[in-house]
Amino acid sequence: MFAEVTLSLLAGFGMTLKLFVLTLVIALPLGLFISFGSMSRLAAVRYPIRLLIWVIRGTPLLLQLLIFYYGPGIILGNNIWGSGDEGRFAAALVAFALNYSCYFSEIFRGGIQSIPKGQYEAGYVLGMTRGQVFWQIILLQVIKRIVPPISNEIITLVKDTSLARVIAVYEIIWSGQAFIKSAGIIWPLFYTGVFYLVFSGLLTVLFHMIEKKLDYFK
């Protein structure tokens, strides 16, 4: 029975891992570009972006999942995601990516604005363009400063993926709950915590190594 439960949870964890990885692939670069918009000198760009960040950060992710999945069908009369597991996963991915990109954008913004202006001026004196200064000088220093808060958000994402079950995405918690109905046992649900702990522990070690690698920016 233990082997059967483990295999079932591994299948659910595969979906959890897929949602986690794809969310990061989209949300990290998107968060950087959203941070540029929130710092834009153009009010027409800055204020809508800040409004979006405020709404996303101010409402529960659970509610956002429901809105993204059911909203188009209610408003447009057409479920743009389609039916089946792929449609539910796509809706969950969009909701997670947008949510975390807004959180990441604020971390990026704080890191960028914490760099002394003298760093920019030194680059300009050397004849570098604004883009070269940012990508070759500023960004690496920003990464050093934002690794701790970014790592905290990423580890939170590991646990937040469990919310995807609200729109019937078959992730690891869903797998554990299934045994309550099918076999009348609850321990597989608690067993899922081991998967989260191990994965979060590996990420913690990884981010600690990254921080060590970036120590030369002291």
C-alpha cells in the first residue's frame, strides 16, 4: 500500500513540479519588465502598472485562480481555456505567473532603486549606454541583493501550487486527498508534507550556494 501511495503522490508531484517550473520561467523575466513599467517616467505607463500590482498583491491567489478559470466563461460566455486537464492547467499557470510576476516586480524594483546613482554615472563616464550600464553593471549587483527575498517567494510558490486543486488541477495534494475517498485512509494526505519538505530543503541549499557564489559583490 505504501508503494502504491508513493507512486500516486509522485505522479501528482510531477504536475506540481511542472506548474512550479513554468511559473518561474514566465514570472521572473515578466516581473523584471513589470518593474521597469512601475518605475517608468511616463505616468500613462507607471500608474496602470502600479494599479495592476496593487490589485494582484491585494487579493488572494485562490480568488485569482477562480476568476481566471471561470471569469471568461461568465463574462464572454465562452470558456477560452477549453475542457480537460490541459485547459485547467493553462488557467492555473496564467494565474500563478501573473501573481508571482507582480511580487517579483516589487523585489526587482527595490533592488534596482537600492543601487547608488554613482554606479550609473561611472558607467556613463566610461562611454557605456544606459542599457549596457544596466545589464553589465547594475543587474548583477541587483541579483546579489534580491536573492534572499526572491528565494523566500520561490519557496512560498512550492506550497502555493497546492491551491491549483481548487480548479481541479491534479497536483500532489489532490493525489493525497483521493485516498480518503477511494481507500478511507488519511495518512497519504499528511505524507504529501514530506515531498514539500524535501523539495523546499533542496531549494534552500541551492539558494545558499547561490548566495555564496555572489559573495564577491561585497
